[in-house]
Amino acid sequence: MFKSKYVKIKLERELVSRVNRYAEIAGHSSPEKFITRAVENELAKLEDASTDLEIKRRLRGLGYIS
């Protein structure tokens, strides 16, 4: 059976509206490309952390956890 490398993610309509607007302004070919780029950029900020504690500290600093 063929499995796609893509998955679906549900987002609130208001967020999708904002993504569409900024994706167009930024010149991305699609909202999906814009989201992929944004997520990759955020993950890059975390990927060189050596421990879970360091990852949590960085997530806290980025405002993702309290």
C-alpha cells in the first residue's frame, strides 16, 4: 500500500486566513510552503540543543511553554 509522505493538520480558520495573507506577501508559491518554512525555521532554533532540559529552556524562551 502506498503511503504519502504528507499528513493533514487542522488549523483554525483565522490562522489559515493569516497564513494565506502572509504567504502571498512573502512570495511563497502556496500557504503550505510558507507553513513548512516557518516550522523549519522554528525547529532549527531547537535542534542544536543537547538535552531535553535545554530544549525546554529554549521553548520557554520562545514563548511556547511556561
